[in-house]
Amino acid sequence: GYKKVLEENRKLYNQVQDLKGSIRVYCRVRPSLPGQENQVTSVDYMDEETVTIIVPSKSGKEGRKASMFNKVFGPSATQEEVFSDTQPLIRSVLDGFNVCIFACGQTGAGKTYTLTGPAELTPETTGVTYRALNDLFLISEERKNLMNYEISINMIEIYNDEIWDLLISQPAKKGINLPDANLVPVSSTDDVMNLMNLCKKNRAANDRSNRAHTFLTAHVFGKDLTSGTATRGCMHLVDLAGNEKLENSDDEATHINQSLSALGDVLVALANKSSKVNYKNCKLTQLLQDALGAQAKILMFVHVHPDMDEALETLNTFKFAERFSALDKSTEVKDLKEQICLLKSALAKKEAGDPGWQD
Ligand code: ADP
Ligand code: MG
């Protein structure tokens, strides 16, 4: 009885994961910045899985509820909390999986904070990138008697559909292959920090990070010390260009819009397990082609700017993410979740020695 329930529970859990698809969508609501804590914000209500945004309407104001998230992080969520839900994904890179983590949202919504951290980093405020690489180093150390891992990273940005190498601050050669970019072996978080600083320095004179897609890619080569089998995983951490609507439709804006919609199309195709995925449309999707695919694990962080007059932009960001989030549409997930709840309470009864429990 007991074992069977456990097994049933696990099976259902896996089914839910399957239904949720390979693309997870997390939402993170940025806190108000120091000095602005008393302003009214655009976020009306949020819980673990939904966010309600207040938007202007004919009758004044109305709330729009978004419920396509696997998880919602509120303004007080720490970097550590956000990372702890990302960690299992990162670890699979060492087993040869490809992982892509994206940050989307308008400029100022907190994309760079999530992936990198604030301008002045402290151990508490480092973002997903630093923590992820730290994890990779720690686990490869733990496994050192079984596996030998080599990790190297490159950092590039895509601006106006051109690739720039952030580790040498020169335009990358024409042609889109990443091997053209500097691939630097790293063996500690200090190495990573130095490269991130180099990147910051290279950028200082001409920071267009809000209008560019920034990639940090870690390539992980593993070798099984007994069997000699090789594994190869890669992790892309992508800080996407701000998706706010721009008044002038210059080249910059056109490239941003085209590349984000091409990325959306690719993610929708992957979410639907379609065999036709078109990566050709822009550099952003071309660069991801090798890493994305049926086996890839994908996580999108959707960022919410808390200011009242940014609410409409937030809805645009939600529209982008809604297309490839499997959650909203699926009542099956809800049903399965209810079954899991029932099983859990049965288990709890059993553990509490409830005489009502029957094998
Ligand atoms: P984006 O990269 O989307 O343009 P940033 O990450 O630069 O936005 O965030 C804008 C400002 O808000 C920065 O000063 C950043 O340090 C701050 N910020 C963003 N998210 C948080 C957060 N979760 N907690 C504290 N400050 C944050
Ligand atoms: Mg940024």
C-alpha cells in the first residue's frame, strides 16, 4: 500500500513535469528602488503562481491576472532563493544536457540583476551566472575520482544582428560560429569574476547592453575516468535586449523586435514539440541552434518593473512569454496536481498512524 502510493505519487509528478514541457517560465517582480518605496506600484496581487498587474482602462483601472508561471518570485525574493529553484537545471549540464536560461523584460525590470547582480557585487547579491558556475566547479570537484571535467566560457553580445566578442572587445569576424569568439578555460569562480570584470571594462566606453542580447556560455566537457566515455553539455545564460516599445523604429529597434519574435517562434515550436523549428531568421536563434532541441532544458525569467506607468510594457512581456508557457492552457496539470494533493494527504495520514488509513 504505502510503497505503491509513493510510486504513484512519483509517476504523477513526472507526468506533471512532462505536461509542463521542457520550458519553464519564472516570473520575478523587481522591488521598488531605495527612496521610492512609498510609490504605488503596478503589481496588485501575487502568489506562488500568479501575478495581477493594474493597467489603465476605460473605467479607470483594472487588474489583469497572469497565471502562466511555474513560479513567481516577489520583490523580497533573494538571489539565493531564486537560484535554488534554478540549481537542478544547472547540474544537468554536467551530465551532458544543454541548458538555456533567458532573462526577458523591459529595460530596468531587473534582467541583469537576476543573471549578474547589481553594479557593486557582494557575495549575497551575485546572480545566477556566478552561482551556476560555482556549482559546476563544486560538483566537478566532488566527482573528481569518477569524472574529469573541463569548463570554458565565452561572452559575446549580439547588437544589430552582429556578434561582438566581449572578451576581446572587437567585432567578431563575419560568420556566425561561436568558435570565432574567445573560449577561455576557467577553473574557479575567481577566473569567472575576472572575465566578467574584463567584459565590464571592455564595455565601459560604449555600453549598449540594454539594446543588445548578452550571452555567457559555459561549455562543459566531461570524461568518465573508467569507461572513457565523453559527455558534452553547454549552458547559455542570455540577458535579452529590453523589449520596450520604441517610438522611433530605427535599425536597433527593428533588430530587437525581429530577434525577440524569432526567439518566441523557436520556443513555441519547441514547446509544441514541433519537428519544424526555424532557427535561421536571426543571429540570436542561430547561436542557440546547437543548444536548443528536444533534449534542451529551458528556463525563461520574466521580469516585472514595479512602476505604475510601466504596466502596459509588462503586459507585452507577458504576451511574449505566454506563447510558449504550457501552463495556462493545461487543465490536465491542475487535475494531476489535485490527485497529488490527495495522495499526499493519504501519506500524511499513514505517517501520523491514522487508523482511517487502509493498505
Ligand atoms: P535590466 O537589466 O532589466 O535593465 P537591471 O538589472 O539593471 O535591469 O535593474 C535595474 C535597477 O534595479 C538596478 O539598479 C538594479 O540593481 C535594481 N534591481 C533590479 N532587480 C533588483 C532586485 N531584485 N533587488 C534589488 N535591486 C534590484
Ligand atoms: Mg540590463
